[in-house]
Amino acid sequence: MTAMTTMTSKFPHLRQDFLASIVVFLVAVPLCVGVAVASGVPAELGLITGIVGGLVTGLMRGSSLQVSGPAAGLTVLVFEAVSEFGVGTLGVIVLMAGLLQLAMGFFKIGRWFRAISVSVVEGMLFGIGLVIIAGQIYAAAGLKAPESGIGKITGLPGAFTDALGNTEAMASLAVGAGTIAVIVLWKKMPKAVQSVPGALAAVVLATLAGLVLSLPVATVEVEGLLGVIQPPGTGALGDLATPAIWGTIIAFALIASAESLFSAAAVDRLHDGPRTDYDKEMIAQGVGNTVCGALGALPMTAVIVRSSANVNAGAKTKASRVLHGVWLLLFAAAMPWALALIPIPALAGILVHAGWKLIPFQQIATLWRGHRGEALILVVTAVSIVVVNMFEGVLIGLALSVVKTAWEASHLKMEVVDKGAGPIQAYLSGNATFLRLPKILDSLEALPQDRPVELDLSGLHHLDHACRTALENWAERHSAVGTEPVRVTEPEPVTATAP
């Protein structure tokens, strides 16, 4: 038996996984670099996170085919954290977020993320997409972006005016716009050409254009992997005493976990292999972020762009994502000079396109036609993220979702039948909770007190303690002044049925 035959018998899907890993690597390189630059940190930190996502998280159990690395969805939050606390503190934030994810995984909280309203998640992506697009337009023009999300959007007209009078800014914008055009048009190319990812092709073409035409555009600054690794020091650990930093840590952990687990659910729909174990995937993400934090790198999440590329390329096992981490490591170690040639506006164009894809246009239209309350939650969440910030915007969306659910759960119908003779019949159906109690009591207290009343509660699915107590008190008061005691028909008892 030859060595190749032996290898094939031990790893029956090695060829598919090897080829898939190359595709994922080519997709990951521009995204790792672009997310890092947009986050305000050295480009190498994005590659380090991608390497950890492949070599560490990739080896762990959870979701076998989804790929982890730095995500565009966390760019806004990371930029805010770096601006407020500094690059040196980023590591300790990511480290603590990873430990929090580990705790949630060990306590089996991962599966509960599936209960988060899809409208909130889509609204989060919508808001992130808007902020990324607005912020990267400034980067594409070589201009400094305002710090707040709303400032980025409202300042765009002035930014375009400034760019029109600046030759360098116009050249930079042209590179960014050309990058987006290549990515969009690449899907119309022949299948053989499309085997090269559009984002990679766009970066290569932009780099060649910058070199050949000597365009006056900024390029990525390179320090080397070892030069950017900054394990959290004593000073950074001391920042944990600052209450404000814990809000950022919690935001990192919750948003990264939600994005990873929702990505896992989406990836599961793309293949017929083993399903995701959400708690184990949470642990895998926690381990990855703990290692990233110890290295001072960017936070990681599972990324749907790379994951879908992995599945579509024919990956069968976790070997493909581990190998993609190997290729990233070899690239960062052997070809760091290649990074210094990449124009920053080209990376900005990639992220503008990524931000556009985050905006759930189809979901908004679908929700608006069938569930306008959910559509409202989605839009309010997005606007809150733009106007306030990521963490508080998501909390506002979650609060609205809880209020809407509570309101719908308390849906109640009351029907009063008065035939003129005999007792007045009042029928209650639905869910009687304290939220509807004022309406119930107003209707009952408006009934004539000199007439007998039959209160039929058999149509209720739920009767909470507050409502039951209030109805009993009303019945006692009405019976005291009425001609007959109030007759109450109790709700039907709920019985368990055999499976």
C-alpha cells in the first residue's frame, strides 16, 4: 500500500478539504487585513486573529465547517474600544470576553442564544453595516472620519465636498470605487475565473494599478507579526478596575457569541453533515478569544462569508479550516512585504461591500409585509446603534423585543352579552395578565350593579395571580350590591398529553 493510499484511507476527504482551505485562505487574507485597518490597529493583528481562528478554534468541537476570524461586524465596537482605552488595553478586553464566553459555554448558555429575536440580530447587522459603510467612505477618500456613528453619516456631504477639491482624495476614492466595482462584476465572470475570490482579485488589481500608475494613495503599514504582539501588561490589567471597560467586555462577548452562533445556524442549513453543538461552539470561540487576548490581537467570531465559502468549496471536515490557518501563518511569516503594497482605499472598498451585504434588505421587506412590529424593532435597533453605540443599541432592541412579546402574550378578548333579561354574560378569552388588568376592570365595573353577572373564564389560556385576585375582589364587590352573587366559570385545567 502506497503512502498516498494510506493517507487517503486515514483522511478520506483530504483532497476536498485541501482545496477548500486554499479558497478560504484567499477569502480571509483581504478581510483579515481590512478589518484590522478599519479597527484602527496594525494589519498584522487581523492576520493573527485569523491564524488563531484556524489553528486553535478550528481544531475544537462545535461546528465542524464554519470558519472563525476577525469580523466586519465587530469593527465598529473594536474601533470605539481602541479610541477610548488604547491598543494596549484591547488584549485584556478580548481576553476577558473570551473567558466570559468560556463560562457561558460551560454553563450551557450557548443554546439560549437561539432565543434572541431575529429582528434584533438583523437590526444589529443593519446598524453595523450603515456605520461601516459611512466610516469606510472616509477611509477610501483618505479623510479622518468622525468618531460617532451619526457623525459619520451626517458628515458625508461635507466629506464629498472636501474630496472634490483634492486630487489625492479623488484618486483614493477612485481606487475604492474600482475595488467595489471589481467585486460586484466578478460574479459575472466565467466560472473558471470565479475560482479566484472577487475580494482577492480586487485587491491585487488595485495594488497593481497603484504601482503601475504611481497613484498617490496610502498603503498598509507593516511591522511584522512579532512586532505587534502585545500580551496584556500590568497596566492593562489594572484598567479592569474601571467600570466602563466592563460594558465593552460584555458587549464583545455577547455580540461575538450571537454572531458566531447565528452563523452556525446559517452554515448548518448549507450542508448535510453533523449539526452544531452550540455550547461546545461557545467554548471553542471562548478559547480562541482568550488566546487572541493573550496575544493582544483582535476579537474573533465565526464569519459567515468565510464559512459559506468553505462549504461551497466542498469542505467535508474541520481539516479545511485548520489548513487555512496554516496558510495564513505561512503568508504572514514569509510575505509580510506584500501587505505594504496594498492600498488602504482598496481595503475600504472591500469593507463597504461587506457592510452593504450586512444590511438585510429582503428581511426588512418580508417583515414589513407580515410582521410590522418586528420590522419596527429591526429599524429601531439599527437607528439606535447609529445614534448611540453598538452595545446600548442592541440593549434597546432586546428591550423592545421583550416588551412586544409581553404585550402579545397578554392578548385578551372580552365579550359582553346582554339579552335584556336574565344575567349579563361576560366572556374572557386569551391571556389575562397584569398588562391588561386596567382594561378588564374598566369593562367589568361599567356593568350595571343591579343585574346578575355570569363571568366565563373558560376561554382563558393563562390567568396570572394579579388578574385572578383582581377578578375575585371585583366579584365580591359586585355580589355585595347586586341581586345575585357573580357566577364564575373557571378556566379549563391544562393537562399534559402523552408524546
